[in-house]
Amino acid sequence: MVRSVGVPWRVVTVFDLRYSAASLRKGRRTGRRPEPTPIRRTVAVYMWARVNSRDRWVSRWAAGEERQARQRLRLTLGTIRQRVNATAAGRLALEAADDVDVVPARHRRNGLWLG
């Protein structure tokens, strides 16, 4: 689901108590418990995946990414196998495997954070 830019799906306000360095020094100096400072944080949620955790589109997209990553890995390893099995003067060409770069698959993380 896509919404126009600038309109959040949900706005959440979180209230928290934090100790500042000044309040910790003051508490240490007076011999009393430091006094926390109230902090209010507001977060605007612009992505549907963060609003509706029951929606399955992120997992379906990540599963597709995972399939594609496995296919790319199979092709790369097939290339490495072909180069290594190519004999040079009756011996296996093991140094040829260093020429092929195997890219790490980041499908699940990308599906969760970029989706």
C-alpha cells in the first residue's frame, strides 16, 4: 500500500524519563537521588509494514529476494566449479577460484528494512 508523500500512517508519542549529566552531577553533589528529566518523542510512521504487523507482504517480498539470492549463488558457484575443474597441464586450476567474487546474500535483512 502506498500513501502520498508527507502523510504518515500513524503518529506515536512516547513519554520517557532520562537522567542528564547535569542532574547526575547535582544528585552526587547534594547526596540525593538524581531527578530525571521528562522527554517527549514523537514518531511518524510512513511505511505500512511498520503500522500493520499482520500484513504478509514483507515476508512474501523477502521470500522472493531469498529465491533470487540462492539462484545467483548457484550460478556463481557453478562458474567457480567450471573454472576449478578446467585442467591446466593435467592438474586442477585451483587459483582460478580466486577470480570469482561471491556476493553475500542479504535478502531477509533487506526485506525487513528496505521494504
